[in-house]
Amino acid sequence: MDKFIRAALTEARKGILRGHGGPFGAVIVQNGRIIARGHNLVVKTNDPTSHAEMTAIRKAARKLGRFDLSDCDIYTTSEPCPMCLGAILWARIPKVHYGASKEDARAIGFDDEAFYKALESPYQTPLIRWACLDADACRKPFAEWVAKSDKTAY
């Protein structure tokens, strides 16, 4: 078994045994070394964004002191959900190693299919009602950002 997937599995089991949340674990690897570990903390923290991948990405970014993780890989026990995939993309992680499929996760009650479908047509999904308010006013900070000479692009 791959040693990094084994480490992610250890994280998943840790979370299960501690009652922290679902059976998911992840590790971030840089230059062949684990730099961050995470497991699902949704139940422990009452934070729906505390998935294993999100937890590991947050720890890796803090440890490295940067948000660009393009020199890292992520190993996760299950195919990432849409939220985690978004975070992986924003972190610029170039490779995802995963074990179980999203169909395997669905079989035990973690069904993200409605979320994948919502991303295909976000304004058509019955999961969310959309309302655009005060667009002109909300674009003003955009102009401030564009004019800012000392901004950090990401």
C-alpha cells in the first residue's frame, strides 16, 4: 500500500474513533515528505467546511506561510467533493491521489451528486434560491482592488 494513502487512512480512522466526523483523511506531501495531515472535523467543530482535505490544506498553508501549494500533492482517502476540489484548485495543488470513489462514498450516505449537478447550472438548482442585490455598489471594492498598488495577487 502507498505510504501516503496509509497515512491518510490513519487520519480517517483517528477521526472516526474520536467522533470528529465522517470517515475521511488526507495528507499534503511536499518533496516526498508529509507536511500536513487532516481528517474530517465537521461534527467536532460544527463547521461544514471542515472536510479532511480542507483541514490538511489549511494546515499546510499555515506551515509553509503561503497559500500557493503548487509544489505539493494531496493524498486523500476518497475522491474530493466539489468544495474540496475547489480548495485544491485554489491552492494550485497539481496532483490528487485518492482511494475510494464518490460512488463508494454515496453508498455509505455521503452523496454529493446534487452538489455536482448544482455546479453545472448553479442558477437552476432547487438547492439554492439566488437574488442579486446592489451589484453596482458591490462592484466598488473591485475598483479599489484594481487601483491598489501593493496588493498580493492570487
